[in-house]
Amino acid sequence: MTTPSESNNNNNNNNKRPRTQLSSDANDAASKHPHMAGAKAAIEEGIGEHGRKYGGGVRQLTEVEEQVISHEKEAEKIVDSLPADDDKVPEMNLYMPQSLKNVIFCGHLVTDLDSIAGAIGAAALYGGVPASASKINSETKFALDYWGVPTPTPIEELLKERPDAGVCLVDHQQTSQMNPAIQADNIVGVIDHHALQSKTIVTEKPIYIDIRPWGSMSTIVAHTYLTHSRRPPKHIAGMLLCAILSDTLNLQGPTTTEWDRLVVAVLADIAGVDDIDKLASKQFKAKSKELANMSAVNLVNGDRKTFTFEASGFSGEIGFAVVETTDDDAILSRVDELLPELVACKKEKGLECIFLAVVNIVKLHSQLLLCGPTERALAEATFGGKYLNDDQSLMDLGGRVSRKKDYIPYMTKTINGGWKRPMGRGPSTVDVSQLGTLAVDPNDPHGKVTRQGSTLGKKLDRLREEDEEKKMEMDDDDDLLTI
């Protein structure tokens, strides 16, 4: 059995931890910082080289005592810089997880721009490798080409080369959205902005987690760059910027936060973007090539511009949205879904009118969606097009395909020429309570924004069902006449 004195006599061996020298001005420090960074007892009792003796021996400082004493001055400096309240956090050394170094950063299946840009940005930030979980979509390809960034290698190929590599999940944390090549034991981190719901990953050991209730996972990555006083390279700033614009519907979506807005401004400056609206418009056009992944909310708001008019017969703001596509039938088949969304957007944005033009960029032909009597009256006075359905909600605009050249100039001429809005009422004058609310679909890997609780669509459905019943009755009458 080793006695304290024997332990003291053995303290000269090479395996002993070096003793921490206590500060000579400990008393002065104690007067200003009475807790001494948690080392008050050890310092006052003189534990250590000049410390209390146990049967002729000296009790050495424990490791935790050594650590708090060695960091005492640094800790006190941070405390001194703190304000009286907790509204402001001072500058200090921020944590950078070493567990993410050399790992693979991979997004979810049904890959979108946020998952790819986030993986690229996080890999550059933490010193890892970006990967793709599945085939990229048209919007992601646009951003990669625009900023000159190579497409990340498929996760299957990377894990085939490095089967034991650690993986950090980005933009998801549910096993149902995870590429099957990823094993749970390999997961070392999660960076995400989605809710924790069913099928969230389970790990045997603690991992790095960064989940924030922001509009985009790329906002989190960009913010981490900035808080560590690191400037993201131009191409990475551009990718992160495009991803935030995509996930937040150009900062108009319900999940958009002030952090998203601030970071977009910062990234635009770093990436050298002079016209962010132009970039957003190009990106939306690329995205609209894959209409199946776009909600009605996205289609109405993706490329919508607002115009203000002050004339004798009309004053107010008009919204004009455009969807350019090679498959206009895919859009027009969703008219019943788009019309209620136009009404909702009109009310929420305080617009007097709202239009959605569907432009076939191959045939150079367009059609205009009309959600109410004011829209119909203005479209008739401006374009005089033929109605394509019985409820007069769709007008043929022929070869007019440009909002800048074909739509707004002629509409301006009509309004300034004395046009007055009609007094009739219709679907566009419904109560706000019927609109429902914008919400993110928790089961969609893209975080698709949809409208929930709206009664407008049901109302329009009932009207159309009644029309169909009347048509069927007329058909039955015709059959009776031919017998």
C-alpha cells in the first residue's frame, strides 16, 4: 500500500503530470472574481506544490483543478467582457468539432439544392468530402453550372472506397430519407433544420448535432462560417445563397427567419451578385423543368413580381407571376389547385389583382389564369383573349410570352387609359378565414410548402361538381330524346 508520503516521494518519475504554479496575485483575483473560475477552494487551501499535507505528503491538484486554474485568466477575461444582461454574447473561441474532419457529408434521397449545397459548404468548412444521395435535379444542376462547382460523387462510390468512413447527415435526420448505403454506426453528425419526428436516427454514442429552426440548412452552414470569422470562397457562397433562396421560396416562405434574410445579403456580397432577383428568376426557371416537385405555393410565388398603379380609375398593386415550361399541360392540369392559391396570395399580399401566365417556351405560346372578376375584366380589356373553359378562369394569350414586353406594358396602357374595376364579386373576394395557412410538409424530403386548412379548393370543387352534374343531366336528356 502506498502512503501519501510515498506517493510524494514518487512524484519525480517521468509519468507524473507537471504541477500547475498558482498565481502570486491570487488574493487580488479573488477580490474581483470570488469564484476564481471554480478554483477558489484549491487556491485558498494551497493545494499543490505549497499545499496541504497529508501525513507528511502533499495532495496534488486534481486534473479538473489544474484545468480551471490554467484557464482562470482566460475565463475571467470572458466574464469581464460580458454585459450585465444576457442579450449579447462576447467574442470567444468557438467550438469546431474535430469529429467532422475527413468525414463524408451527405444529404437526403430525392436530392435537392439545399442538401447538395449544404454538403458542399459543410465539407469545405469542416474539412470533409461532399456526396450526393441520389440523382440531382434541374435546379441543382443550374446552381452547380452557374458557380462552376463539380457534382459531388455518389455516396455509394465513396463508401465503397472508404467503408468505415464517418458520415455527417445534412438536411435530414430520418432513416426513411437516408441513403441505404449509410450505416447508422457510421453516422458522426447531423446538420439540419427540420423537425425531429418519427424514424429519427438512433446512435449508440453521442454525435455532433446542429439543428436550428431556420429556413434552410445552408443558412446554418453559412452562419457557422461567419461566426468563426471565415470567409466562404465565392463559389461556395454562391451555392449556399442559391440553396437558401430555393428553400425559403426567395425569402417568402413560412419558415423564413431574419437569419436567412441577413445571411442571404452577406452571401450575395461575397459571391459578387449584383442582381439577386435575376439570379432567383433564372434559378426558378431551371426548377420549373421538374414540375412534379413543385407545390402550388411555389408555382405562384416562385417568379411573381408586383407592380403599383396610380390612375383615375384604378390604384393599387397587381401581382403578375410567370411559369415558363416545356410542358404547359402539366401546369394546366393543376388549375383547380392553382386558382385557390392565387386567391390566397392576393389576400395575404394585399394585392388588388393577381395573374399567373403559363408560358410554353418551345411553342412560344401562353395562357393566363384568372382567379376572379377583376382579373377577368382587366384581362379582357387588355388582351381580349379567348376563354378556354366554362368558368372563364383560363384565357388564351397566343404568342404573348414576355412579362416585360407583352404583359405589363399593355396592362399599364389599359389602366392609364381609364379602365375601372368592376363591382362584381367572386372567388377572389372570399373571407381570409377560408385561406388556410402555409405550412411545410413534414413527410416531404424537400420541405415542400403547401397550404393547409383552406376551404377555397373545396368550394371550387363543389361548384365544378355541380356543373358536372348539370352536364350529366343534360346528357341524360339527350339520350332520352334519341330513344
